[in-house]
Amino acid sequence: MTQFEQKPEHYWWTKKNSYLIYFIREINGIILGLLAFLFALFALINYYIPTPPTLVIYTLLIYLLQASSIIFTITWLIAMPQITPFQTPAWLKRILAITLVIIWITLSYLISNYAFLYHP
Amino acid sequence: MATGGAGRIYGHSTNSAINTGDGIALSYNAGAALKDMEMIQFHPTTLPNGNLLITEAARGDGGYLLNKHGERFMKKYAPERMELAPRDLVSRAITSEISAGNAASGPHGHYVNLDIRHLGAKTIREKLPTVRSICLTYLNIDPIKNLIPVTPAQHYFMGGISTDLNGNTTLKGLFACGETACVSIHGANRMGSNSLAECLVFGHSTGLQTAKYAASNKHTDSNYIKSKLEKENQKISSLFSASSPFTVFQIRKAMQETMDNHAGIIKNETQLLKGLATIKELQEKAEQIRIKNHSLVFNNELTSLLELKYMLIIAEATLTSAIERRESRGSHFRSDYPTRNDQQPPEHTIINEAHGKMAIAKAPVKINQWKPADRKY
Amino acid sequence: MEIKLKIRRYNPETGQLIWEEASVPFHQDLTVMEALDYLNDHKQKQISFRHSCRMGICGSCGAVVNNEHVLMCQTFCRDLKQPIVIEPIKNFPVIKDLVVDIKNGMEKFRTALPYTKIQSNHTSEKSGYKHLLQSPTQRKKIEQSSQCIKCMLCYSACPIFAFNQNFIGPAAAALADRYNKDNRDHLKESRFREITKDEGIYKCSFIGECSKVCPKSVDPSGTLQKLKIAGVFKSPRKSIPQKNK
């Protein structure tokens, strides 16, 4: 009598929404690190040998890095309300996540606008 | 043996699907004595669909039982204790209300209402969370705002394999404890939560006794065991065949209906005798059932057939003991003998296997501290 | 009216894995467990599955119904899209049809040291049994994590356990937390030493699916993250950690 071993498939993360969000969160972390490294590399290259192609890639990297960090922040802010010290129902978790994202956006706007007032 | 009770012989029971009394029937077949099989406790508050249990704590914390006219009918049956009267009294009260036409009727039968709204949302959420979640899941009602429909159903077997305080049965080397056993610490009526205490206390003591016995005895001849196993294997193989005159479901349903109608909360001699005759017929029919699927891995058809045969033995034992006890005592109530026989000292009903039939004997009840008194509530 | 079911069946003797389609007469209160019982009783389908209490308290009837991990006795067919697809729970070997072998998951509970020893110098006449008492406030602390019914749905939903069968898992970690927070317990040090080993709580990746599927709202996911933090302070490592085989 053989038992049937159930092995997970390679595409297990497409099966459910929460698996997909987790996968995006983790993959995005790796991508973020990679992009940050490339950004630093191209910043260095552009400082010493600025050429049109490297400038284009540098600009592209800025946008990609921005997108990646936004995704990183949002996916981790969504994960935060799951470890409150008190019991929270699912709808409250969603509201907390949205509140955190709104706070982050507001703070980012204020800092990006008024922090440069002190830039010499 | 610690295989639990046999509530599944009834169609309306709070018991799990696996409570088929296998241990009791196996021990009877092997020659152990059964005790007080007629003592069956019916719980008054179960949901009409599926007979899921609504705990007694709902009444203990102050719930009211109302009939369809909205009155607390327990006033007529137990004016002092009201809803906190013993379970058998409340079950009989609800049954009387149903026969008198004072109970509402729904898709799953007649029911009365349990009202816990006056306890307040805080108490219900803190002290009765399971009641609330069962009502929300299975009935889509919130007991904070609605009434809970309840009806009585079979709940517990006070009887079982006869044991002494150490768990020894009448068969040497066989021990039993829990709902399967009848030390008789519950007598004819079990108090709430005492079955849990029984499992803790007697599980511990019987376990230790069994271990001591096993450690102090030599091994049995393994050839003897092998030959017995061969016989069992042959018995099971003989059950496999392509065609069968009946299905397990048909016989089981007939047995459950018989027990519900003939051995319910209120019993009488004619109904019990009719029930016994039907059960004996069903036993013969069950002998003819055959299984098509030959598998020996998780063959649930085979296990249901074996369980059906065990359940029929227990049904027969219950009915036989109930006929013999011509009085009403505790949860065993007979409409033809409605009073307790106080002329003679109380006795246990013992059942043994003799030449393929059930032989009944009586044994005196050991009364230590609490003597039977008048049941006035 | 009839509803359609699609059940994944496995025959251990032939090794065949098939999808069985069947239909069951519908009524408002029909649960998935009752539908399977109907198929066995009236249509002789002989589908093997575990079920016992019928009210969501024993944890036997776990299954994946329409890609959701549920207890079959609590899932009503009126809420499900047809055809209702029923599969056994994942990450455990299938014995037959919907029955799986959960031995691997149950063994993980040993790592959580789910017991406590009564210290012998406390049972004197003077102290009585004070060290065994627990007030309602203290009971409330372990209320949530003691609700676990060992249904193994969280192990089935956890992708870490899917790829690594040595991972301690959500239910075992919640059980460890239940004993840690118990005021009568004093095995905290040894317990933290056990669960912070290599295949212990630090393998958790905070996916959060276990808390979503738990039928008793035990929240193993949140508990694991808090255990991770507490584990850092509670068990200082003095040597290179040994691999937990």
C-alpha cells in the first residue's frame, strides 16, 4: 500500500492572493538590493565617464528604484498590523494597513518638500 | 477498553459519528459482563438540526426555557429549581410540552426556545462563547438578540462494561474506564461535568492498574494469538462479495428510528418489546450484508458494517435491560411504572452472554453515604 | 435541486489518482461533510474521509474545498461555487481519497515541550497548592493559543512546511507560546532552547496564511513573530548552533 506524496509545485505562489503578495514582497526585496547596487555603480560611472547611454540607464534605474522601494514599503506596511499585541479582526487589519500607507505618503511629501529648504 | 459511549444507536444524539460502542460490544462478545445498559442520559438542550450540544452552562448562568406561548413552562414541572432541575426532568418536561402541543414546529421537528438574551452581550461573549459561535455558524442567529431553538437528544451512557474501582472487568486481564466502563459512580443519572472528572480520575488509576498487571504477567502463547487472528481474518474475508441484499445505511437507519421511537425518553413495555423484536430482525438482516470493496486500507464500508453489528448488540442490551427494570429510576423513566420501587433495595442490571443470547442477572447497589431520597424540585 | 461535487480520490492499491464527479440533493443547511456522507450512504461511492464531532471542535475533517483550507463540517454548500472541488489537505502523504497521514506534523509538537513539571519543594503543607492556581486574568493570557484543535490546516497552508518538512510549524509554535505564557510553567528556558534551534521558529518567513485558515483564530503567525523577538533575548548562544536532524 503506497502513500501518495504530495509535493509542492513550482508555481505554488500563483495559487492564492496572499501567496502572490508574499512572493512579490520577497522577490522585490532581492530586486531592491540589486537595483541599489546597480544605481551606485552607474552613479559612479556617470561621475567619471558621463555618456548618453549610461545617463539613460542611470535615469531608468532611478525610476525603477523608486518603484521598487514604494512596493517594498507598501508590502511591509501591509504585513505590520498582523503582529499587534492585541487581537484584531481582519477588517481592522486592512484599515490599519491603509492608515499606515497614508501616514507614510504624507510624511514623505512633507519631508521631500520642506527638507530641501535647509539644503545649502 | 476506553472506546467511549454508543450514542450513534440513536438517530437523535449529541454524540460524534465515531461513538458506536465498539469496546462494549467486543467485551460482551468476549465474555465480560455489562452493567446498567438501560441508564441513558438525554440532554435537554440540543439544536434541532444535527443535535449539536448547547451546554448546560447556558441554563446554569441564568437562561430561561420558553414554550411557543412564551411562558417558562418549567414552573409546572419543577417549581423550585425551574431550569436548573436535573437533565432527565427537564428532558421529560420538554417532551411533555411537545406532546401537549405547546412547542413550535420547524423543518427539523418540534422545539422549545432557550432565552439567554437577558444575560447581556458581555456575559454571553465571556462565559458562553461556544454557544454563540455554534448558533452563528449553524443557525445564522445571534443568541444576544434571538431565541435558540432546542430539543432533547441522547447524550451519555451511564451503563457499560461492568468494572470495579480499579478498572477490572469480570474478564481477567481486561480493564475498562471512561464512558465505556460502568464502575457505577454515576448510578442512574450523571451530574454535569462528572464524565470529564471520571476520565481524569479513573483514566489515571485504571491505567496504572493495567500497567501493573501487564508487568507482572507472563506472555501468552503467540501461536494462540496467531490462530485467533487467522479466524478474524477469515471472518472479515467472508464479508466480501459482489452483491448484498441490504446496505449498511438501510439497516442503520432502521435501527436508529427504532431506538428513537421505542427506547426514547419515556418508555413503556409494549414499545420496548416491539423495539426488541425489530432489533433482532435487523440483526439477522445485518448478517446478510456483504461488501463489494475488497480493500483493507481505510475501507469505511467495512468499518461501518462492523460498527453496525456492534451497535445492534448494544441496542439489544439496552432494550433488554430496559424491559427488565420495571420501575422509574433516575434517567430511566417508564410511563407504565412511573414511580421508583422503594420497597426493595436498589439493584444493578447485569447482562452476560450465554449460548448466543443475553442473560440477565441482578446485583445489589452499594449505598455508602447518599441514600435515595425523594426527588422534589 | 442538485449540486455538483468534484472529489479527488486516490486508490492506494492501484496507485490511481482520479477526479470523481457526483451530485447531491441540496437543502439550506447542507454541509460538505453531510454531502460526502450522503454519497457514501445512498450512492455507495465509498469515499474515505475522517469526521467525528460534526461541530468544528475535533479537527478531523480538514480539507481543501474550492482552494480554501476549511473544516468540512463547518462549510456550507450554499456559500460555495459549483462544482465544489474537494481535495485532501496539502503537504502530507495521502493514504486514501481524502485521508492523509499527519504523523509528521504531530511529531513537531514534541519540540514545543507541551508539559510542565511540578517542582517537588513546593508541595509542603505550608504552601499547599498555591503554585497550581490560576486566576481568570492569567487564564485570559493563554486563552487564544489554547484553542488549537490540532486540525493541521495551518501546516497545509504553510509554504515553508511544504518545502521543508523539518520546520517546526505554526501550531507547534503556538503551543510553545501557550505554555510559555502559562503562570504555572517554569520550563521557559528549555523550551526556548528547543524552538530556536535551526529548523525552529526562525525559518518562518511571515507569510501569514496560517492565521488566515485557522478555524479557531489562534493566530499562529502573529505568535511566531513575537516568539522570534522573545527568542533573541531568552536564549543566548554560546557556540555554533548544531543542525537539528
